[in-house]
Amino acid sequence: MLHDQMKSIKLLGIIVFIIGSAISALGSLRLKSAVVPTYKMSKENATLECPFDLGGDRLYAVKWYKDNEEFFRYVPRYRPPIHVHQVDGISVIMEGSDQKFVTLGPLDLRSTGVYRCEVSAEGPSFASVVGEGRMTVVHLPKEGPQISGKVQPEYETGDNLALNCTSARSFPPARLSWYINDLPIEPDRVKILNPPLRTGTSAINLLANLGLTSTVSSLNMTLEPNHFNEYGEAKVRCVASISTLFWQDGDERIVGNSRKSSPDVRSTSFNSVASAPVFQDDREASLLVKGGSNVATEASFWIVNVGLLAVILLSNFLVTNTCSLAPIRNPRIQQSTTSSIATSR
């Protein structure tokens, strides 16, 4: 009987332990994720959020790190509770910072990095939770790209066209695209001189260390008859696009706006590639390439011949359709004519 009582006590102890652990887990410190802007413009402010839930725990401290360097600490039992550490690229705005929010600004390229918040609880649980996110600071160029090179007064079919396009300094670096008469030029005729194209997070870190960067693209192509319009001209365009969509790695997509209008900023979840915010800035430079007399003559020749062909086809169509139509007779007119003839007789 004593043995049975001991077994019952032991079983009851196990049940109490399991229930206690479950209640403790439900009422302990929790953090779903840190909220960090995926990208921000230079000189803007950024607000970081650490939306933790203490449950039944008591808060001990909240710490923020940038690339593993602590820059912010909140300890409620200290007076004052906030302490800030000096870190390159970090300037904390005290008025917008507390246990759950930290406001930074104005941002610069050095502010680009991985931000992590760490929350810890008092005893007896001494629980801790961590969340992080990456922020990239975008710096737009002050002006559009420039086209340079030795441009001839006139070009003939078969002539070589060699041009360079240089973008103003920016971060991320601009990606240059060439067009002739609004049609993309084949990639094998274009060469990127600076900077070398790389993708992924490591590339962003490297470029951020280099600071603002200018992109140079070289165009080298042989002009063909289809490159000239009916006036014997060819419009060459170089478009400089700054889009963080060009640098994506895993579940991270750095992002787009058009300089033709105000930047299009759409903030969404950091972990969602499909719904990541998009940032793109497009600017362009154009050059009008004039064809020589032969090019103009060829263009006129083709225009005249195409016009004559169209007239001939249209004439044949009208003649064919006219011949196939049966004559239309009005019975009333025919009857009147017959009567008048009979009267005269």
C-alpha cells in the first residue's frame, strides 16, 4: 500500500512539473521578429522596432547591435534607462527611442548593415530572445549619365559606332543599358568597364565600404541599315538604373522608384522575396546619330518602294472587287424606259 502511495505521489509530481512548464512557456518572454526597414534614402531617419512580449516575465534589458557592435541599451532599473555607444554610421535620436523603438538619423552609407535586437528577462526565468534584419541606405546620383566619344558628323552603313556612358556617383552603383531607336542593343556589343558586376549580400557590403561609385559602360557596334529611321537618323540612348533588385541573395531583396516621378516606396515584410519593397531610379542621356547621303538615299528608296507597292496592291484590290460586282438594276427605271419607247412607236 505504501508502494502504491509513493507511485501516486511521483506521478502527481510529474504532472505538476509538466503543467508548470507549459504555463511558464505560455507566460514567458516572446519575440516574433525585429522590424528593420529594408532600405532607406541617405539623410533620412529610420525607426527600428523590437516588438517583444514579456508574458509573465520582468524586463531586464534591451540591446541593439549593428554588425555585432552594440550601440543602444535600455535597462529599466537604471537612471537614466538609456545608454548609447558610439558606432560608425549610427546616430540615435533620443526623443524617438525607448524599450521597443530606436530612431536613427540622419543616415549615411555607413548605416548600411545588419541590425539585431536582444531582449533579456529578470530571474527566475532569465529568458532571452533575439531578432534581426538588414537595412541598406541608398544614395541617388545628383545628375543623369553622360555619353562621350568621338562622334562623326555623319555615318554610313558599315561604319563603327564607339561610345562611352558614365553615370554619376551613387550607391548602389547604377546599371547602364543602351538603346538604339528605343530598341535594346545586344549585350555582346556592350562592355561594363567599372565597377565589375557582382551579386549577393557580400557585394553590397564591399560596395558600401567603397562608398559612392560611378559606372562606366562602353558601346562598340557596326551600324546596319535597320539602325537608321526613315530620315536617315539613329537615336542612341543610355539609361542609368539604380535598382536594388539587381542585388538579391536568398530571402533578401534590396530594392526600387523612377526619377521621372517621386520615388515609389512600398514597405513590406523583410522575409518575403515576392513582396519585398522595390526601389528604382532611372535617368537617361541620348545622342542623335546622323546618317550620310547614302543612308538618306537608301531610306528614301525604301520608303518610295514601299509606298509604290502599297498603291499597286490597293489598286489590284479595288479592280478585283469592282469587276466581281454584278450590275445593279432599278426595275422602276427599266419599266419607265420601256413605256416611253412603246409610245413613240
